[in-house]
Amino acid sequence: MTAREGTHARSVVPLKPAPCPEPGLTALRGRVPSAALGAVDTALIQEQLGATLAAAVLDGAPPEQVAERFGELTGCSVVLLGADLSTMQEGLDGDAGSPPPPEVAHLLAGIARRGQVATLGPMASWSTRRSHVAPLLAAGQLLGYLVMYEHQPLDPELVAASLQNTATLCAISMVQERRRDELANELRYDLVSGLLVRQSHGVADRRRWSELLGLADGGYYRVLCADIAAPVADAPGGSATCAHIFGALARELGAKVPGAISAYCGSDFISLVPDSTADEEGATRSVRALTNEAVKRVQARFPSVELAAGLGRVRVAPVTLAESGADARNAILVQRRFKGATGVLSFEELGVYSLLYQVADPAELRAFVDRVLGRLIAYDRRRHTDLLRTLQAILEHNGSLVNAARVIGVHVNTVAYRHERIEAITGLDLSQSDDRLMSYLALKIIDGLPREAMRAKLR
């Protein structure tokens, strides 16, 4: 059984060559007197390493396994880093398990630009040993880095040649793996999006697609949809950027919510999130929290990207998943139009906005605000008063002037005076339920619509 079949393959290999049928770098050197080491020896070792690793790539070995095998053959500690400097292997120890600090990240960026193997001396902030770094490049795109840590002095020429060759093989393996992932994602997206299209397919088709995706027939799921704002998605290279971000989101969801099935295309992301304890309100909140945490972690990695996500209500697979999908997309629309924020907005959190978003023209919403509270807003601007905030506090506390005064931080008599002024300016009677409802809706629209859009109309 290989290390990978055992405990996820230790990425830090032993200080001495691991026992294996192929002669490693140190084993080969042991057969040749040191005085005779030269071009012939270097070529022989490179040929042995290259043949073994190339065979692994042809057999479909992932890049992590290629790097691990290289470490076994050379008797060195080897680690594979992603383009974002995250480790791509599990079970790392010692130097290899430490993420590169900022100063090392700067050096690695320079190595990537040059496209050649480079040697880094011991650094207290990262490694106590010398390390050799080769960038993984494919068609000019940086895919990651292959790092070798020295346990004993090595021939620089041999290190540079073997590490560069192995980096090339890792890049080939990574491109192959990405292409396989892309094809699998395309298939998943077709199946998932088909499940979410209402009335377009029969129950038999939905059940067949559900089975292909591995969904539990009759299981409880929520649909999570996400999209990326147009400036990023429509920019040159936007499709690759979206795929990179959504790939990270799919991995985060898979780690936090086991069984989540995610797929993406362009700026559209869909995930079927299992919620087997849908009848327990606490568990439902937990699913919302986990998905929100996953989205926020991805947002933190890409702070310049506006990533909005909506989470639908719990539905049964596969028959009613389309309803949860509609919930999720409605939540995104509300978030984009009213909230102006990122993260996850669940359908349960929409409140009155689930009705307001159905008004297609935002100008109609602004016109409603102008009719109900326009004069009050204009009064506050001219007089530099705060009557609008006072009205909001009164409504939020069910008309209690005492509680509103406590929240605002003024005397209750001040709130009573402001209450009279609000009714006089607006013509509203806040003792009437209809007037209170109109005021409440107008305040919700003001709170939700972008401030720039409100100011453009209410001047």
C-alpha cells in the first residue's frame, strides 16, 4: 500500500531515501565514486527520475502525487504550493508545513517572473534549511511552485535540472487534472441547472439526473446560488477569474457542508446543500451559518470582487428543488437591489423585501418614498434636523415614545415634540395603521436602495 493509499501521503519524506525499486538521487550517487561524478552521472540520474515521474503522469497521477514521488526518489522534503501559496498537500510537518511569509512570497513572485529554478538560503521566518524553488508554468500562466528542502548538500546542476523537469511534469499533471475537473463541472452544471428549471422536464428526467448527481431521493436540500458583479465577470479574462473564485467557493462548501454538490458556469454558481435535519430550526440556522462562513472566507480571499449569494428554503429532492432555486435567486436580486452588501442572504431573511423586489422599476419605489416622506426628508436637509431617524425609532418600537427616546438618547418630551412635527410636515397620522405601514415601507425602501439613487431623486 502506498503512502497515498494510507494516511493521505505524508508530504515531508524521510531524511534518507525511501526504499523503492528505482534508484534515487542518493542511491545512484552511492554507486559511483565521487571523483567520477559529472555530466554522465547527472544525465543518468535525470533520466531515471524523468522516466519514473513521466510514467506516473501518463498513468493519471495528480500533481501532489508526482511531487511526493519526487521526494521519495531524491530523499528530500518536497512541497507543492498553489499559485496563491496555499499548500496543496495534506499532513505537512516542519518547514514544509509553514506557509510562506510576505517576504518569501515576494521572492517567489520574482522567481515566477523569471521562470527558472532559484535557491533560497535559510530564513528564520520560513525554513532553517536551504530550499530550491521551481515555478509551475503552463502557457505563461502560473499554476504554483515546487519547493525542495535540502537535508544535505546537493549538486546544484542536478537539483536545477531535476527540479525543473519535475515542475514541468507537475504542471502537465495539473493541467490534465484541471481539464478533467472542468469537464466534470460542465456536466454537473447541466444536470443541476436542469433540476432547477420549472416545468421544463418530467419527474422521470429529474429523478434520473438526481441519481447521476448522487442526490438522496426524497432528501432535504437547500439551493445556494451566487453570482459575481458584472465589472469583474465582463472584464477581459473574467471567465477565468469567475472559475477561480467559484472553484474556491465549491471547495469551501464541500469542506464545511459534506455532501454539497456545486457547479458553475460564467458568473453563475449553484450548490445543492443537504439539510437532513430540516425540521429542527436550530439545525437550519446552522446550515445558513456554514454557507455564510464559506462565502465570507472566499470573499476575504478576493476582497475586490462583489460576491452575492442567496440561500433558498429547504425543499425535497428532486421534485421541488426548483422552488428553492427560485428562492435563492430572488434573494440575490434583493441583495443586489436593496441591500448593497455581500455574503449570504437567505429567503427567510428577506422580510418585506420579498414583495418590494417585485416592483420592476426602482423609480416607482423612489416615487413612493417621495409621496410619503419626501417633505420630511427635505425638511431634515434644510434644517439639519433628524426627524427621519426619530420616525424610524418610533416605528421600530411600536409607537413607544419612551423606548424611542432611550434609543436616540434624548428626553421623551423631545421625542413627543418631534412626533408632532413629523405628523404636521408629512400629513400622516401615526395612530392610523395604514399611515404607519406606508411610513414603514418608505423607510425600508430608503434603507435598501442605494443612497446615491435616493439622493438623485429626493433633493
